[in-house]
Amino acid sequence: MSHVFHRNLHQDYPTAVQGDGPYIVDREGRRYLDASGGAAVSCLGHSDEAVAQAIKDQVSRLAYAHTSFFTSEPMEQLADFLIERAPAGLDSVYFVSGGSEAVEAALKLARQYFVEIGQPQRKHLIARRQSYHGNTLGALATGGNAWRRQQFEPLLINVSHVSPCYAYRDQQPDETPEAMGVRLAAELEAEILRLGGENVMAFVAEPVVGATLGAVTAVPGYFTRIREVCDRYGVLLILDEVMCGMGRTGSLFAAEQEGVTADLITIAKGLGAGYQPIGATLVSQRIRDAIANGSGFFQHGHTYIGHATACAAALAVQQAIESRDLLTRVNVLGEGLQARLGERFANHPHIGDIRGRGLFQGLELVADRDSKRPFDPALKLHARLKKAAMAEGLMCYPMGGTLDGRQGDHILLAPPFMLEGSHLDEITDRLGRAIDTTL
Ligand code: PLP
């Protein structure tokens, strides 16, 4: 018996022992093509020599220095690198160890900002239904995914939720995409007014929704209108790019393609690409200035924030993406993947929608294409699909539909940026076989 308290105590896991480009090899020598980057993490695959060398160099020089005593070269360099490339207005970076922590930091920075500028009544947060922002209690409370929240409900802070921007299911028959964006921005405004514009602290959303909906992009203009509504009431906009950021959708920050900037942006997975655990919250100048001109102290320190080796790894990852021109590759490969998924699944009786941007693609499964009726969640299709894909030597990221029928099961694909075209064929073939044996 394993003494590890595994994620799922009813499941057996193969033992991963070796990385080989986009493959993970287990102890029995089986190879798994990583078509989901784990959970949209491993954007450089699993055996990048340049990143491994950067980690070795940093560890042998200085592995770690507690940030209450020191700053460090890799932390300063990584912050410079990110801010030079970040959307306008963001000017400093708070480093943490992962995505949930980045969201927690964003929530507390938003709160502290308003306390420091004399608006302590701003404590309400608005997020979207069917969203996921992490599993720590504040981040979990922010998310609107009922299944993840329900058993922890009494412990969660009160957040209100508005509709996600989910055209496949929620665009009305007589509505243009633009009109849908206007309607959803009006819904946010109505919620702000219900709470009292002077009481709302922030609105939180993922530019491209990953885990909960499966690579759902917003309709054109949605985020511009959301930004306008936030600005009208002095509400901060927090964009959660933990999954969709760092090149995954073809630009370093997904917000760039929406033409908006944010007051706070959270990043994590692709930042360190799995080579080290790291996340970060990018902070706008006005929030930083308010705290710098006030208490000067953000009461949030964790032991491992700004970990020197993690920062060195992330810097090497980001430099590799840039020097190897991998964002161009994400766009080209993304089109190739979408085309192959279309050829293979567009007429499949149980694939209702194929969507996404860059190397962030999703397929939504439905029991019936015409009515878009999801499969019964009790079938646990996502778990069966994951098992079938692993048996085919493929890692993909299926998620369950909701009990209320608001969304179907879906499969998220988020492969490494350094694939070859032949890997795209391999992904589509193996996925096709896994779907056929499951449905
Ligand atoms: N935010 C988003 C959008 C995510 O997709 C995730 C994880 O999937 C998180 C936050 C939490 O990140 P982590 O698992 O690194 O804590």
C-alpha cells in the first residue's frame, strides 16, 4: 500500500520515471504523449536541457534565500522580464508558488488597496458561475463551480456570481456575439448596482476559460465592455491567466488578444512549465503605489515566495519561449490541431463543440447534438475517458458536466509548444480511439 495520500484514493497511478520531450515514460516503459501538459503546465515538454541547466546553476550558487532578508537576482530578472512584456499599467510582480496562491494574493491585494485608500466598505467580490480559480479557501470561494465548492460551503467567503461568456450554450437564437457581450456586461453592471457600486471590490474572470468549461473564448468585445463597467464603478478587474497565460493561447498574456488590461493578473502553470512550482500576481502601478505610499507592507508572506531556484527556472522557460519563437509555433500548431480535430470530430454524433485558441483546445461531449443535452454526470464519462486515453498512451484533461445540465463533459487539450506536426496526428488518432471505446 502506498503511504501517499493520493488525489483519488480509489485510483491506481502509473509511476512516472522519465521525461522525453512531449512524452512521459512510466516504470514499465510505457510512453504517454502529453496532450494536456498535465493540466496546461508543461509547455516545454519534459526534458528541456536549457531549463535543467539553469536550475542546476542556480541551486549550486544559491538555492533559496528568504525574502524577508534578501531579494535575489533571478527574482529581480524574472520580474523585469514579465513587466517589460505585460499589458500596460502593470508594473510589479508578487511571486508565489502556484495558481491558487496567485489568486489569493490578488484577492488580498485588492482588499488591501481599498483599505489603504480609505474605501474599506469595498469588500464584495463578483466572479462567474462555472468558474475555477483554485482550491485554497479564498480561491475556491471565488470560483463558481458548484461541484468543487459544495462540501466546503460553510467555510467559504461570500462571493456573487454572474453568467460566464459561454456562447455554445448561452448565446440566444436571435443574438449576435456582440449583443451577447453587451447583455453579459449589463448583467455584471446590474449585480454591481444591486450590491452598491461603492461596495464592490473586484470582478474576477479567466480570459479563456480552461478547466471548468474547456477552452472557451469570450465573444468579441466582451472584455472591453466588462472593463468599461468595472471602470464606471471603480471596481478592480482581476484576470486569472493561471491556465491560459504565458503563451498558451498564442500571445504571452491572453488579455492581449482581448485588447484589455487588468488591475491584477494571475499567472502560474506555464510560467515555470512544471520545472519548478511557481506562480505570480502582476500588480498595477496604482495598487502598488497605494500600498507603497501607505503601510508599505503586504501582509501575505509565505516561506517560499520568490524562491530563487523557481524564479531561475521560470526565467529560463520564458527566455526559451522567446528565443525559440514558440509563440509563432503555438499559433501555427494551434491551427493545425484545430483543423485535425475538425476533420476527425466535426461530424461525430457526440461531439457538440470544438473550440479554443492556440494550443488550448476543447471538445464538448453531448448525448444529443441537436438539443445539446449533456450526458448524465452519473456516467462519469470524464473519468472513463481519461482512463481510456491513458490506455492509448495519451494524456488529456477531461472534466465532468454539471448536475444542472448547464454544461457537458469536455476534454481539454493543452500540449507542449515544441510538438511536431506528426504529434498532432498522434493526438487526434489516440483521442479518437479513446472516445470511441468510451462512448
Ligand atoms: N486559476 C485557474 C484559472 C486554474 O485553472 C487553476 C488550476 O487549474 C488555478 C487557478 C489554481 O492553480 P493551482 O492548481 O496551481 O493552485
